[in-house]
Amino acid sequence: MYCASRLGDDPAYAAAATLTGELLGRCNADLVFGGAGIGLMGLLADAALANGCHVLGVLPDQLAEREIAHGGLSELRLVADITVRKRVMFDAADAALTLPGGVGTLEELFEVLSWASLGLHPKPIGLLNVNGYYDHLLAFIDESVERGLAKPRVRELLIDDDDPERLLESLLPQRVLDTS
């Protein structure tokens, strides 16, 4: 899961992070995320933990204080740097899901999307487009395909939705959401 260590200016981002964490618990999935206890990351982790998820946080040593390592995770791995963080998160996850975030979040999304477009992995990649946050990004990707600078496969690999439940069902079809 990729998302911001900040809350942003729209309460819908926080609500989406919290709901996504709850839904992960309802479908008996684990959470792998950046390890921070603040911002959308913290809300996501708190909701996942409260709903029975095993939560793995991966945080570079140098960010442990700035991003404030989450103190209540099932497992926290402190790693040497961002490159190691991204690799550990990717290796531990069955899918990649991006919630609202800034340049770090986008960098993580584009790395796994690039790898998938090159055929380096088959993991599904999702983008939760809360209140149209990623509309311009999706338009950019569509335009890069239209102008022949990206293969249509790039856009096909990115599963976007504004509903976290539908998106998780697309990314993790083997999991069944408990609606009780």
C-alpha cells in the first residue's frame, strides 16, 4: 500500500484510508505499507490492525523519526534506505494499491507500474481515485498512450476506481469480503 504520511486537505482521503484498512480486515488480508504512524499511513495501519490484519511496516532508518514509526504494528522492519524499503514492500505484497499521496507515493506507483509493463512481475496494481485526486494523472497516462509514448498495456495494467471495496475485489479476487 502506498499513501501519504500527511493527511491532505480533503477529509475524504482520511476516510478512504480508514475504510481501506477496515476492508483489508474484512477480507482477511495482510497490509504491507511504509511503516509511519502519521498521516494516511497511520490511519490505514490503525484501521487494519483494529480489524485483525497482520500489518508489516517497512521504514528506512533515517525516516524513523521524521515519519514517526508506528508503534503498534505486528511487525516493523527498519531498513537502510528507500530503495531497500520499496523492494522489501514489493516482495512481501501480493498486489500494489495506491491511495492519495505526494511525489514519494507516485514514485512508488510508477516503479511497480514500470516493472509490470516490462513483464517483470504479474502483481495487480490499483489506484484509489478519491474525489478525483488522480484524474489528472490518469489523463496524463492516457495522453502518453495516445501520443505513442507509452504502450496501451501501461494503462491496462493500472486498475483505478473511486470505491475501495470494488478496487480491493479487483486486486484480490481470491479474497472474499466479510459483509457481516
